[in-house]
Amino acid sequence: MHTKLQAVVDTMELYQATFPEDACIIVASNEEVVGYLPGKFIDLKINVGLKMVDFRGTVTERALTTKRFLREEKGPERFGFAYISSAQPIFDGADIIGVVSATISNKKMDSMRQLATELSSAVEEMTATNEELTAASMDVSNRLDGLVTSTEMMTADIGEINQMVELVKGIASKSQILGLNASIEAARSGEHGRGFAVVAKEIQKMAQNSKDSAEKIAAQLTKIRTSIEEVNGSTSQIAAFTEQFATSMHELNDAYGNVNSTAEKLLDISEIKS
């Protein structure tokens, strides 16, 4: 065995200890395996003397063939656990004399990648829900704006109706005075004014009824205006809340974006670069 290969075989345990995860070590010449050290849990069941033709397609064989460092990641299909294999050619001057490779467990990294993927998916779902809530709150805000406009128009209409009511009350008051004067004149006329007195009395009664009705209408309009003002107050509060809610949703969207960016960075970190 070449002295450099023997030196690598002699230091396999030291090399193995440098890995943060459980690892098994393979040292091979151009023809066969010359050293193998299984890990605590990872054991590929490789025997010293196994020919390199049996490693065809592996990272160990390809590193030997291409004469460059290689690293690859594999899932649990072959050995029942996810793992990372890396292989470093060993040179004597310009000549390649062998290769040292290590296979380490990739369980933690694989779990991190899976969690990052799940986190990214969850964030996408939360972002979509958040956007729906934002759109709904904006729709509510727009509808509230329309309601405020309608109540303002109603308040203006009530003001106009009040003016008409005041006009009716004024006419009623004048009619009462006219009826009273007519009654006085009818009394002065004696027998000739008796029929006129009946008409004057009806005029007074009609005027009083009109005045009473106008006052009732005015009272109802006051109640309606008060209710509208209360609605306006509540609407303004709700509009302020929905506006604040929409702002919070936008801020939450930004937060989701940061979380998603972090998840993508985790995915990128967990990817094995050859």
C-alpha cells in the first residue's frame, strides 16, 4: 500500500471525529478498498479488499475518475436514512493514488429542509388568507363610506323637511288667528254671522290639527336625526377600525414576507452544493 494511503488509513478515527454527525469513512486505492471505519449508527457493510468496480457510479468512484472533490446528497431510499457523501482524491505529486470518502447522516439537515418547506407553505396560506381579509376590510370600509354619504344626504333631507314643517306651523298659526278674527266678526254680525261662525270654527280646528301634526312630525324628525347621528358616530368608529385593521394586515403581510424569506434561506442553506 502506498505510504500516503497508509497514513490516511491510520488517521481514519481522527478524520471521523471531525464530523459533527455520525459518519463512516472509506479509503480506497485505484483498485480496491484499503480502509473502512463504520460510524456508531451508519454502517455501509463494506469490506476491505472490495474492488472499485463495485463502486461504479458512486461519489467515491467518480471522485477517483474525475480527480476532483465531489459531494452529493441522497435520500433514505438506499440505506433507510438521508445521507451526504463526500470524496477527496489523494495525490502523490501529479499522480492520483486513491480516494478518501465519508458518508454522514443528513437527518437533521433533511428535517430542517422539510420544516422550512412546511413553513414556507404555511406562510403562503396565511398570506393568501391575510390578503382576503385585507380585501374584505377594504370592501367594508368602502361600504361604510357609502353609508356615511347616505346618512349625510338623509340629514340634509331632514333639514329641508323641517323647514317645510316650520312653514306649515307658520301657516297653521296664521290660520288660527284668521279663524279667531272670523269668529269675532261672526259674533258681531249676530244672526247673519252664525253660518260664518261655523266656518271660522272649522278653520280654527283645522289650523290646530295642522299645528299638532307638524309638531309631531318635527318631534319624529328630531328622533330620526338623533338616530342618524348615532349611526354616523358608530360608522365613523367602525371605519377607523377597518382602516387600522387594513394597515395591520399590510404590516402582517410584510412580516409574512420576511418569514417566507427566512424559510427560503433555510432551504438554500440546507441544499448541498457540489
